[in-house]
Amino acid sequence: MNHTFIEKRSKVFKKLSLYTYNEYEPLTNKRCKHKVTGKFFSYKEMSGILKLSVTQIKRVIAEYIKITNPDERINFVLHGNIKQQHSKKYGDDYDQTLLAYYEEFCSELTDKNGLIVPFTLIDFIMFLRDEKKFAFGSYSTVRKRLLAHGIVSFFATRRVKKSIKKKVKDNDETSKIIEQILNFKPREIKRKMILDFGQVVETDACVYEWIPGMLLYIHGIIDSSTGYMLSASLDYQETNQAYAIALSSLYKNYGVPPLIKTDRRRSFYSPDSETKLSQIIRSFGSQIISKSYPTFKSNIERSWANIEKSLMQYLMRHKIDTFEKLNDWINTEFCNWYNERYHKTPGKKSCFKHIDPATINPHFVYSSTTRKCKNGIIKFENNYYYPVNENGIRLTNIASTVTIYRNFFTNEIYIKSRGKRLDLIQCSINDKIEVDNKLELENEHLLKVINQQENKILTLEAELNSLKG
């Protein structure tokens, strides 16, 4: 029997008996009241008196309050495992069941080449929990049992492995190593700057073979202070359109952050001029900073490393094996899965500036370039287009120079004439030659409208004359 533990618990019991715990001090809500002086003490102050941590203080006080008879006093002082037995023993049946489930879990994660996709032990634990398997115990229990069977193994960092492989030849080298250890000065730990939720967000894309045989890019936006995944989108390449979708979802669900960190991709950074996407971000009132080194946006870089370890096994286990299924899952469930998987929670104090969702989409239209319009034909990106009005009628009587606008979401292009939007319809180069000898279609359309109005006037005059008669 451990007498030292009994002595310590006896002293704790005696000191706890000097206080009452059934009332609170009005101003500070302290609940530990001294029976003699009537002074109230907080848990932190009791921690200094009893030489225990605040967590232990809360636990022993909760145990002390429940004591009602001498037997319970004895149980409070004695160690719970007085007979020094294992709290829970797992036999061969447990190991056999656990190994069977582990084999079932791995069999679903085999790709076409017979290789197991990367996963972590936590993913296996979540598989046992989600499938409501047997009572598997804690994470450490599962790890110890798999470790005993050689399925998982201990590991060391790259630096430790190098030091282990390094051979010491003589005593002089040994003394040098000892001298280096004695003279080693640890790096000063800089205090991490505490940020509010949404004060700084980071955005980047991660490329991986999420669908077998298909490299796809997940574009994500993450909060720097909490690591909380805010929005995401999917595309075949790292494109402006995918970033625009992720940013639009961020603005609609959370609001506008004060600062966005990016890398120096052409979507956000240009040494000569500001990119279209960065112009749109600034139009919402956000500041954008782009740097080329990964540590500048370490949170999202770390999140991609975590995702590459565990997302593939999730997709295979849930039969998400096409671009359409993955795209739908990324847009609807990816952020929730990531935040739950890695225990990410949003901060209490938010710095997002909320805006009207109806005003978001018009911001994602930008003026692409200026082009000449000859005989109603516009050449743009090695293709030919002609403008049409809201009724789909082709127009030729427009300005000789037009500005082409592009929508980030739909990738549609259009021009503006006399304050109205005119959509562009792709045509062939032959249409450019034919238009020269044709009557302008806009004037023809106007003649039709005039004829219709004249017919309506004649009809009204006939009805008026009949009423007079």
C-alpha cells in the first residue's frame, strides 16, 4: 500500500474540512468559504494553499462534497486502485476482433496498384466510432495493442535518425559531442501574436490525385488564428474561377476579412500591375499580401499536409470516385469534415465585416480588355463574336471600340453599349465578310417594332370609332 499517497490525501482532507462550499461570494463568485474567518477563496487560491493544480482542486472538492459517512471518508483518503490491479484487461478475443476490423478498414483503401492509401491511426479510430463497432477503448489502448502485433511502430524525426546513424570513432569525437550539448543554447521562443477570428485569413490550393488517375486542385481559405477551414472549391487547375467561388462562399457565410495572405501566384500577384482577382478583393475592403515562402501562410500549408494523410482514405471509404461527386462534396461538406476531423472551432470574437449577399456577385465581374468592333464583329482570344440584345437580335450599329467584361463564376463575356449589357455570341470569320453587304439588322428590327406600334394605334382608333357610333 502506498503510505505516501494516504498521508497526502489525509492532509488534503483536513484542509478541505476547514471550508464550506455551498454558497458564493456576491461579487467574485468565489465558493470556498473559511469556517472561522468567513473569507472566500477561489479555486486558484485554494490551489496555492493545498499545493495542487486547479484541475485537481476542482476534482477533490467535488469528491469531498459528496462525503456523507465515515466509509466514504476512508475511500477518499485511500487510493482507488488499492489492490494495484489493471484498470481493464484485454485478452486474445479483443486483439483478434481489433485486428479483424483493422484488416477490414485497410482492405477498403487499396488502390488499383494494390497499395494502401495514406491514413492515420485517428482515421481508424473514427472508423470504429462511426461504424459503431465493439467497445475498443481509448486511442492509447488501440495503439498499444497494434504496436504489440507490429502493425504500428515507434518513429523518430529525421534529425534523430541521422544522429543515431552517425558513428563515433574515438573519444575525441565523443568529447566534442558532449561539449556541443553542454554549450547548446536553445532558440528563444517568440510569443505568438494572438489574433481574433477572421482578422487574417490564408488561401492556397493543394494538388493531389484525389480521384484515381486524375490530378485535381482543392482551393481553400483558412483562418490564421484557429486553423478553421472557412470555404473551399475544386477545379482541374489552379484557376481564378475556383478562387472566386471560394471567396464568394467566404463572403456569403462569414463576411469580409481585414487581411488575406496568398502566395505569389499569377492569380493574386503581378510585379507590373494589380491582377483582376486582387482588384476584386480590394474592392470589398480587404488588404491582400503575397509572399513566396511557405512559412508566410504556415497554417494552410500545414492543413494541406494533414489532408493528404487522411482525406484519400475517407473518399475511398465513402465511394467518392468521380469529379462530380467530389466537387459536390467539397462545396457542401468538406469544411465541416475538416473542422470536425481536426477539432477546429471558430473564435469567439469575429473581425469579419458582414455584407449583403445580393451585392457580392456583381463584384466578380471585371473589365478584361478593349477590342475594336468592325462591321459588328469583335475578335477576342483568337475567336470572333457578334453582340446581341436582350431579345437575342444581332446588332451591328455599335461603337468602333468596345470594352469586354468577363464573369468569374460563369466565364461569360459581354460588352456594354448605351448603358445596356450586350451578350457576345461566338461566330466564324466568314460572318465578318457577309455582314458588309447585308442590311443592318438593328434597323430592320426597329422597323418591325414601329410597324407593330402603328398596327396597335390603328386598332385603338377603330375601337374608339365603334364606341362613338
